[in-house]
Amino acid sequence: MAAGDPSSQQRLRDQLVTALTVHLRAEEEVVYDTLSQRPATAGLTLHSYREHDDIERLIGELRLVDPGDPALHGCVERLRDTVVAHVHDEEHEFLPQAERELGKEHLASLIPMFNARRAEIEQELATQAALGSAPSVPPGWDALSESHTQS
């Protein structure tokens, strides 16, 4: 994240967190749920879920860093590197195997479902933000938050 005033960094951080959260949830609920039920893709799907867990842990860490903290840049870099590695795995292993298992047409039919679910999640998060309620966080984030505040 480029150096700038803390409010700009916070907005950028929040946009990044929201975009990744929306993508991860929609991908898990539409794509991974479909492919985890197939023996030929169950192992790769489990690997992808684990990568999502790593990304979610880093998102949790990022949310805890004050926008003015110099540690923010390192946190963003670790998240970027993890996301880039995950995308590489998806493009070179997961999606080719998914296409072999489901067929090109069936895999392509998941795209509109993914996009619709992504829009629903975006709306849910926008509604939560408008109501001032905190979005639900993945398991373990509460413990991460507690350990961070006790340090």
C-alpha cells in the first residue's frame, strides 16, 4: 500500500479486505462446494480451502494494523504474495483439473452463479456497514484480535 495519509490507507485497506472477502466466500460457496463433492477434485479443493484459510488469516492481521503503522506495508506484501501464489495454483492446477472433471460447459455455468453470489455478499456487507454492524469474521479472527490487543 503506497504511503499516504492514514484515512486514505484505511479506505484502501477496507476496499482490499472487502474485495478479497467477497471473492473468497463466493468462490467457496459456489465453486469449491461443487468440486469438493467430486472424488477427482476433492483433494485440490481441500488444498484451495487451506490457501483461503491462509489468506483469511492475513486479512485478519491486516485489519488489526493501524493505517499509520509502518507494519501495514509488510502485511499487504505478505497478503499479496499469498494471493498471487493461490491464483497461480488455481490457474495451473485447480481450474484445469476442474475442467477435466466437470467439462468446460459445466465449469462455465458456475460463472453466473459465482457472480450472482458475489453480488449478494457485496450487498450483505454493504448493509452491515450501513447499519454499523461488524461483518461476520471467519473462525479464529476473534482469537487473533484478542491476542493482538493483549500484546
